[in-house]
Amino acid sequence: MANANIAYGLRPIGLVGSGVNSTGVTQYEIASNNTNAIYQYGLCVPLAAGVIDFAGATNGGTTPALGVLMGVEYVDSVSKKPTFLSYWPGSGSVSVDTNHPVKAFVADNPNQLFKVASDASLTDRATAQAAVFANASLGTSARTGTEVGNSDSALSVSTIAVTATLPLRIVGIQDDAGNTDFASAGIPLIVRINAHYNANTSRFDSQTTATSLGL
């Protein structure tokens, strides 16, 4: 039987060491003229301009991920009232009062654990268990989540390997009664971000900010 949930980005579920998932976030900014959609539960990267943008599939990138977007706040240029959204639809889709920052709230704890769906079959539970402690990449998102504002990215099963430069570390399999068909896409894996931008150490020689998205 196919699994109930197929792709939903990276959903925060807790912290390494069974720390309480306080859903704590840090406030950053999105450029008010940024036309890119940045979806909830989608990976974000810092840019040299001091703002964030979407990361997409970060496999092989040169900027460590900052975390995942949890929501945004901006002032509407017409109503002059604060507006809250679960995602950033892009500057062409909203009217922003540029006298105020576009606030972005990011789950950016380097020890954050996330639930992410597999994008393909893992064959069986034994095969899935063998992937624990391996690394993987996110599959390239179709980025069509505007109806609900959520990322539609999933873990790319074909990339699972010991390769240290892959952006995600698989640390477990989440029990989920609605998603137990290991022969189908949608198995919920528990991951953390490798080479997190806020971590003390990185797989990169230096943690420089990106000057372009490089996707």
C-alpha cells in the first residue's frame, strides 16, 4: 500500500540527544525585491547581502545551509498592517512596504532534527536501516507548493552514500503508521543538516556567504 505522505520538505521534530522540540526560531531578513518563492520547511542559505534565500538541492554547494523557513512577516504597502504567511511567495505576489523589513523565521539550531520523506522505494526496513548514518541529498524540488506554501522536496534515495559532502545525515527512521510501505516513496527518515552554517566546524574550509544561488 502506498504511503500517505510523499514530500513535505524538512519538518523540525526535535534536537539531537532527545532535546525538547521548542520550535525555536531565529529572525533573519528576506530582500523585499526577492522574486523567488521560499517555501515553509525548505532549506535556506545566507547571502552576502545579509539576507536569506532558498537553497534548493544543496548537494555540492559552497554555502552551508542555515536551516529551514518556518514563516515570514512583512508590512502590507496598502493596509500598512503586519502580514504573516507560512512562506515567502516572492515580491511579485505580495505588496510590501519597503520601509519595513521582510522578517524570516528560520529553524536554525545546528542540532535540529528533521523528518523528511524518501523520494523512492527503500525496498524493505532492513535496507532502510542500513542507510542510517549515511549521507544524502535532497531531490530537486518542483517548487510548486504555492497552494499550501510548503516545500515539496524529499530525500533523494539514489544519492544515499558515505560521501561527506552530501548535505543531510540520516540518523533514524520515524515510526509512522500511515507511512510503512518501504517499497514505496514516502518513508519518513530522521535527518540533520551536515556542515550547518551555525556549527562551530564545517566540511568547508571557510563559511563564506553565497553571492548567488548557484542552482
